[in-house]
Amino acid sequence: MVKTFVRHATVDDLELLEVIENDADSPFASIFSMGGWRPAPSYVKAPQENGFLLVASDRPESDAIGFAHVLEVPDGGHLEQLSVIPSAAQRGHGRALVEAGKSESRLRGYKRVTLRTFAEVPWNAPFYLSCGFIEREPDSDFLRDLFLAEQQRGLGRGRRIQMNFDLTEEVGLPHDSSLDGR
């Protein structure tokens, strides 16, 4: 594992996030038919949404090589997107982003972090399991609506699951001060 520097995204990072997500989605081509795969959304308006964006780099003040987008939803945060460019994969950057996302969510008073992911893709559900997430059924209107939206978008190419991380069970953990500005 190499050192990862995680910070809140700045306006200068926003255009790069779309490129990172598209690049990070490329390994799915070997697993799923990519014919109908949508390109990543623009993140230029993301700061106007409730939640936060974190970016990771392998050197201080260098361009982002990965990011986490966490939305604020009823009773917690929802990890909407985690992307790391393939050339920087398997070096701990994704894990650092997940841990920083959980830490920031805890600071914001969220009770849990949820996500939706592919069950059998090694860098999806098995990775999140190793980060402490557990599989759960969608238990809120937001999560049930998200499940339906995934079905309508055709994300049913592989088994999709709901995963949760309960932030109230981790009491007394040291705060991750790796985020800039802390």
C-alpha cells in the first residue's frame, strides 16, 4: 500500500471526476456487456447537492486519482460513487476514500452509510465487506426508489445488493485526520 492523501474536492477537481469515473468503469467491460453503459455524469453541479465529495491522490496537492461521492439522505449518508483509476487500483486508495467517507459521515452526525453495488464483482461487494459493510434489504423510501431506478436503468446485468455500515456501533475510534483542513 502506498500513502493516500484524501481531501475535500475543490472546484478545480470537478471536471476531472467524470474522467476518473469513466476510466474506473472500463474494467466492467470484461464482466458485462458495455453496449448500453452510460458515461459518467458531470460532477460540476455536485457541490450543490446535499452531501460531500472527497478526492484521493498519491502525492500532496496533485491531481485526483480517485473520489468518493456521498449523498446526504434520510438517516445517513449514501455512498453514491467510489472510483479509482485502474492504474492506481489495488494500492489502498479506494479503502482510504471509504474510511474517510465514513469518518466525515460520522462527523456530520449520520447514523449510517449505505451503498448499492454488484454482489459478485471482486472490487465491489467483497471489497465493501472487507471495509465493514454488511448486506441488508433496502429499508427506506430512498433506498427502495434507488433499487427501482437501477432496474429501470438496466443495472440488473449482475446481482445488485444493498450494503450498510452502522456508524453508531463504532464508538471511540480515533478520528481520521488525513482530510485537509482538519
